[in-house]
Amino acid sequence: MKPTFEKITPDDGASWVLLDRRMQDRIPFEWHHHPEYELTLTLNSRGHRYIGNDVDAYDDGDLVFIGPGIPHSWCSETAVDPEQPHIALVVWFTHGWANGLLALFPEMARLRPLLAAASQGVRFGPATRAAVRPKIEAMSSLDPAARLILLFEVLLAVCTDSEAMTLANVPGQTDVGIETDARILRVLDYLHAHFAETVTVTRMADLANVSVSAFHRMFRRHTRMTAVDYITRLRIGRACSFLIDGDLAIAHIAEDVGFQNLSLFNRQFGALKGQTPSAFRKRHRLAIYPAPSSARQKSIRSRD
């Protein structure tokens, strides 16, 4: 499916955008992209979020940061409190806004690694989510100046989160102009282009221009996982995209994403997603493409 383009315009008197979205029934699947960075806090909602090729469950208090141009969506399944709406509190700011912030305030330099990591998407750990949640919730009731101060506090908090994890399934986008380690970027760019092929540790170490042992340490430091785990997540993430949006046989999908052994694909898919590929396909298609109400009523009547 092709993501739609979303145009985002700040309100008068504001340099960035805050959206307080409340949906009584559900968060619908709306596959879209935009050139802004996005920080999204999801409340009173459980379901799945789709960021690039990454598909994962979310729960109340989920907090993620997404870089420019990455297609994404949320799709709810249940509300924590059915009497209350699903809530998405969304912060958007441009690459120019972020560059201006870094240029004007040296104190914000620690934000650079987070902006670079956003090219893959970032989810934050429980302690950071709990710390910034009340600040983000308070933003809607404040005037633009007070809201901006809170945003600075939130950004400084999330960029020091030691539990933050990149969403490795998202295709790398290294053209956003943020400083980062060029060696790991070379490796990640290569992996995102060739993950369905046989990739050796020696080849990755050569790309990083380090020894094999140094490469293992460097890769884990930047991604908080091994290279094998990273490649597996890339492959399973791409498989998720094929399962949701297409009718290829599961054996063909497994081969297309780099698995020569179907049983290995099924085991690794189950380990990461907690269900079989066929169950995943059925569940997510029903969530994204729900049957029309008349069809659901007909199905209900047929069971009576």
C-alpha cells in the first residue's frame, strides 16, 4: 500500500505543532508520511503500531520518535478504559526547527544522536515514558511559550534514555544531515539494502573498517543488539509487510526475505511476533481492513 502525504502546518504564534487527538471508537489504520519529526504518546489504547517495516504491539503510555519521511500508522484493538477515548498526543517539528535549536543553544547538543536515530524510529523505555508523560499531557492546556519550555524538557529527557531502542526494520535514511558515526551508517545502509542475501560478519567489519571483534562491540553499542538479531528483525519486518499487503504464499515470502528454510522462518517469526505468519496475516488484515458493518451484521445473523 502506498502511504499518503500528510501536510502539517503550525498554528499562528507557534513554531511547531501539537495534536491532541481523541477517538472514542478506535484508532484507525491510516498509512501516511510527512517531512517532520514526530513524537507520539499513545494513551488508553492497545493495539499495533506500524513504522516503516516494523510492526509491534503497543500499550497505554507508548512513546515513539519517528524521523522525516518514514511511513507509519497506529491501529487500535481495545481501549484500556472502554468508557474513555483512545488518545494520541503528537508533537511535530521540522528538520529546520531542529537545526535552528542546535545552532542557537549549545546546551541542546545532546539531542543530535536522537535525531540521527530517528531515521530508524525510536521507542523509549518505561522510566522515561513515565517521566515525560505528565509533561506531554499538560501541553494542551498551556500557551505556546509555556508549551515550548515543556517540549525542551521532554526532548532533553528522552535523548538521555539508556533504555531507548531503535526500530531496526525501518529503512535507514542517512541524508537528514545530522552528525553520527559514519562507520555504523555504512553498515546499516548495506544491511537495509542486502538483508535478504547472505551477509557475513567479515563483510560488515570491512565496511566499518574495524576488526571483527571491534565490530561486534561497536554494533551492539549503537543498536543494543547483535548483527544477527538485527538482520533477523529486518527480515521478519519485511515479511510482515508482505503478509499484510499481498497474497504471496508464506513459503515465497520466507524465501524473498532471506530464509531458505521455511521451518526456521516460522520459528523466528513466532519468536519475534508471538504467532504464526498465517495468524499474523489474518489478524492484521482484519484490523486494517475491517468488514463493512452490513457484512459483520450478516455474519452475526448467520451464526444465530
